[in-house]
Amino acid sequence: TVPAPTSVIRHRFLTGGPDGVDNDDYPEGYVGPTATDEDSGTGGEVILTGANRGGREEEALKGSEVFVEEVDGAILNAPSVEEAGFFACAKKAAEAAASNPFSPDAMRCSPDKYVYSRTHTNWKVRRLYRHVDVDNPPGRFADDPNTPPTFSLQEKSVSFAFNDTTETETIEANGLMQDLFGGGPISYPVRNPKTTRTQTEYDNYGNVTREIDYGLVDPNAPENVSFMDDEIVTQTVYALSESALQNWLIRLPAIQRVEDENGVFVSESRNFYDGQEFVGLPLGEVGDRGLAKREEIFLTEDPASLPPLETYAESLIDRPGDPRLSVEATLVN
């Protein structure tokens, strides 16, 4: 037996492609379709030889985490019949991913019985630059989907991977707790897993421009469908004026607005930079330093709905409690 720790963390990472296959290198003389990024399908028939047999369209995904599990340490001493050991679990996940990389068995490594939480991350790739002589593949990057694309593996492009959707299952090792405490004087309740989901959008500088927190969701319902009416949408506009870009000040939020799922206002903040102290430059503009000078926070879009401010007369406070003052002292409030 192994002295079990409190918990064990298990990970799975991408090797280069969202399909679970490393598409960055094809066999010498390969003839067939070539992979294209952004899940836009496959390319045309080509013959790949020499230096041209390696594609780089999914290089940005290498090392990105597919899922992470926090597992009870009891899994290290689990009965062999449960096949809960790391290598047995990893083998089953790899076999499932070979046929469908997004199947339930491919998106887990440990039996739910031992899992406290499991977080899945869905990644996408955005192409920021391509060589002028290389036509776009069909799909996201094509100007005209009816135009036959051409392919070149000789020129390089610039892409970045971003976290599109994160989904967390909270299981709390309920099955294990049932085994340990279910037969005791205090029964351990059976609880179904709870799932939360967030979705994120980015600009071309890697800034989060929109985040949707769906709260509790039904994992079996269509994507992005919540059933608890607890969604929060946060949108951010950045101060990307000409001077900001010249000085690479690309992380400064100008406006951040929070709404519910129906677009109902919750709050808004506005940030002003550089310029006069406590004032700043006009909204959205940045000088050459990006120093915060002022922040405005809006709690309502209708100021008339706020309760009126009360005006109080001055009053004297006897014995204010400051030990440096005499007991006869008074203060004006």
C-alpha cells in the first residue's frame, strides 16, 4: 500500500491539435489532406516532402491543458478491479480520444468516485498574421467560402491559442464518501455533481473583452444554456489610443460593464489615465506612461432612482473617546 496524501492532481495536455493529434509533422512523402487551424476542416490534396512536410498551424496549442482533476488520495490504493491507477486511466482516456477527443471518456482520467473537481478547458486558435502570398483556407479565415483555397507550408504565420470555454465539475468524491460513511450512524447524502461554465472572448492583444459566467449549467443541455438564471456578462473596452499602441500600453481597461443575461445593467467602471492629477486624459486616451489618475464607478443608469442624500446639522459630540483629549472635550460633527 501507499500512504495516501490528501489529494492527487492529474492533468492532460494538448500535443498540438484540438483533435488530440500532433499535426505539426507529416511522414515523408505524405499524400492526403492537411490539417488547418480553427477547426475549419481539412485542406486539399498535397504531396509533402522535405522541409515542407511539417505544418505549424497548431503549434500554439502545444502544452495547453485539456483538463485537470483533483482526486482523493485514496485512489492510489483503489482496488485493481476499478482500474483507477494512473496508467490504466490514462490508457482508457487515450483510446477514447483516438476515436472522439471530446467524448466523456476522453475528457477524464479518474473514476468520478474519487474526484473532488474536474476542470475542462476548450482552446481555440486565432491567426494574427499570414504571408501575403498564402491564400486563406476555407472556414473562419476565408473571405469567400466559395473560392478554392491554395495551400503553402513554406511560409509561416502568427497565431495564438486562447481559452474559449472552461467547465468545472464539482463532484466532491461523493461515491467514495458513500463507501466510507454511507453505512454509519449518520448517513452521507447522495449528491449529483454540479457544473459551472465560463466563456471568454479576446482581442488581438490577448485582452479579455467579454466574459460570460453562466453559473450552474446542465452539462447535458445545449452549449451555453444555463438553468439557474445566474449568468453574469462582463464586457471590457481597452484604452488603445495611438499613443498607447506606440508605447505598448495594451492592458489598460477604459470601460468595464457588468450585465445580467438579459442585458440588464449591474455596474460600470471607467478609468482615466495620465494627464492632470485626479482628472486624467479623456476616456479611452493614454499618454506615454499609462498611470491611473481617476476611476468612476456607476451603480445605476438612472441617477433619479438613487435615494436622496440627507443633510445633517452640525452637532457636538461629548467625550469622543480619544484618550489624548480631556473628558470635557467636544468635537463638531
